Amino acid sequence: MNTTHKVPVVPLERYKRTKIIATVGPATDSYEAILGMIKAGANGLRLNFSHGDHAEHGQRIKWIRKASKEYGKPVAIIMDLQGPKIRLGDFEGVINVLEGQTIRLGYKSDYEKTGVIPIQYDLSKKVKRGERLYIYDGKVRTTVTSIKDGVVFARVENDGILIKRKGINLPDTDFGGDVITKKDREDLAFGSTQDIDYVAQSFVQTADDVVAIKKIMKNLGMSAKVIVKFETRSAVAHMDEIVAATDCIMIARGDLAVETPPESVPIIQRQLIGLGMKFAKPTIVATQMLFSMTEMPEPTRAEVSDVATAVLVGADCVMLSDETANGRYPIKAIEVMKRVILYTEQNAPLKAVFVDESASATKSRQEAMSSAVIRLAKELRANAIVAETKSGATALHIASLRSELPMIAVTSDERVAQQLAIVYSCKSYIRPDDKMAATKLTNWLRANNVLSSGNIIVSCSGKYPGVVGTTDTIKVRVLE
């Protein structure tokens, strides 16, 4: 067991409750860069399986675990699957298109010889006449007029240009569960041999897609949890069932703003964060959070406001993509994001409330215990909550109630400690199962000046350490 016995570098009052996920890419492809990201404030690191091969990702996983151990901080590793590669294929130069023109799209076509624009996915088997087909992040909007001999005919609705390998969005098309590709299955098989904490599933349409990937992962013996990327119109239409089926939620606002009206995205973001809190599922706000920092050393005011808003409405995590994968200022982007989070949390004039707790007719024991722990800690003006947890469920339920107190989770399961790294307000420690695990940990934190004499700690634990679902005891302790 890789117990975390390093002294935390962050004092209790400087804990950030909202976590940071950063993407590893060419700009951060070294051990030193990964250690730098973790030191700057990254709690989770995302590996984008749309790029790079298994050898590259395997090396990055080794670097992350080494850096995590060196710094003494559990870090979640997220494997982000590519999903269906619905993109234009390769062709020379730029294709100019005009409003009213009809274009032809064909799977792996040769544009030079046939004039049919190549695509990397056979849409002729999926699309229907009248459905919308948006190309290049919605810059060129078209409507399908017919399908013949494997070729999709579409009417162009605005002047624009097409560039090779740009993405295609189909907000009206039902992909009928065909969202886990051959490449995804190969990547999952690789992931099952690696130290992966989360698998992010792309292009989810319904809860059936989540059930399907969980079945594959179970057969592979994976202990990773599933993150659903909300990036399609269909996923938004089925959000309640999907949130109930998944383990974690990512609001992938780039494709979402093409598939749904852009003005709806902030509302969808709030709805999903509210559902995450209701179902005790962590939520991640992603895409273009500090996008200008890909090229510039400072963010725009709008980007700062965007990060602060995600914090105010209760997201578990905010995520950086191109900023750390390809950007010129990857470490600074994380530092800026951490600064915005801390300032917002320390000066927030309001707290987002989504769920009326009194409206719940019945609560599980874990939910009731979590509510009681937070109420008691608030009334006692406690300094921290300590949760003993085997599966992480107790910590997830406490986090879902969005207490302003830091939560210290103690678990004997290394995977759980890493998964909790991206959960709201949770700092996790790995210790052997023990009836006195919480007491021993707080003693250690007191000895290392993370906690102080006179601090009030409210802890919750179970009668049987290491047994899932047995949390039944709340204790109050004043440190000497």
C-alpha cells in the first residue's frame, strides 16, 4: 500500500474546494512538466486518446504516479476516449462553399478524382433527409437533402470554407448506440493494464451507452469510474437518466454549443451541476476556460469570470485543455486558475442551492449521516470534517452538500484516494483499515502543523473498518 505520509504543502485555510484538471500534451510531455502541473495545483491529469499512441500514454502515466508520490498528493488520471471520429478526411488546400450550393460527402472518398468530400465515418448509414449537419465547429451549416450509394448530399446554408480533418456535428442524428468504436475498445484494453482512475466517454447519446461501456470495463477487470462527456443534443435530452447511470459528469461546452443553441449552454451547465449534487456525482466544467492563455500570458476578464461562475455554482472541477496540452503558458494557466478559485471561494457573496433537501421523502443512511455531519460541524464551528471511507461513497455524499469546510478523507484503497482527488473540498489520505484511522490521521496532521491546538474536528466512521456501507458513527474531537 502506497500510504501518503508526506506533510501537505497546503495549510488547512488555503485548501481550494474546487479542483483543477489539466490535460497532458506536447507542451507538458515530460516528468518535470507533469510535476510542475501537480505543484501548481492540478488534482487530475487528462490523457487525450484522440492523440498519441499507447507507448506515449504509458510513459505519461508512469511520470504522473512518480510525481504524485514525490509531491505527496494523490492525483486522478483520466483516460479520455476519442469516440466516433466524425470528421472531414484529408484533401489538399481549402474548399470554398457558397450558400445554396449542394456538397457531397463520402466515407474515405478521393476529392481530387470524384469531387466527393471525404469523411472519416460512414454517415450514409446514420443520417436522414432534413437532418442538420454542421462542419468545422458550426462555421459551415448544411442540411441533408438525400443519401444515395453511400454518398450524403447536403445543402449549404452559409458561405464558408472547409479544411481537412475538421469536426462534424449532427444534432438531429440518432447513432443508435454505435458510440463505442473499435479504437475505443483497443484503448480500454490498454487502459485495463494501466493505473487509470477514470474513463471519459465521448459522444454519449443515452444511458444505454454508459451501461455498455461499464460492461466492457467490468469484463476487462477495470476499477476505473466512468465520466460522461455531455456534448450532444441527445445527451442533454436524457440528462437525468445518464447522470443516474454514470459516476461523473463532464460538461464539454465546445461541441455542446454547436449541437444546442449557444445561449442554452450556461443553463445546461447549471442543470448538470445541480443533478451532480443531487446524485452525489462529481461535475467537471470543461472547454475554453482560459483559452486565450494558449497564446497569451494573461486570461481575458470574461475567462476569469467564467471560472469564477463555475466555482460559485458549485462545480467539483474546472478543466484546462489546449491551455496545458499545447499552450505556451501551461503552468501559469494552472496558477491563474487556482488563484481565481481561491479568491472566489474566500469572497463569494452567494452560495448556489439546487436541491431542496426537505423535499426528499426518504434518505439513505449515508445521505442522512452526511447531512448530520455537516449540520453538526457548522453549529460547532468546526475546522474540518474527517471521513473514513472504503469505497468513497461517504466522501461523495458529504461533498455533494457543498460544505465550506475542508473535508479530509481517509481510505485504505489507493484507487479510491486517487478518484477522490477531483471531488469537491476533499483531500484524501491512504491509511490501513483501523478503528482509529481518523484519530491517528488527525494526530499526524496536528503533529505536522496542518491542524492546530484547539481545532474542532467532526469525523464519521463505521463500526467495521474496510467494509463498504457501514458508516454509522459521528465523533467530535477538540485537538489538544
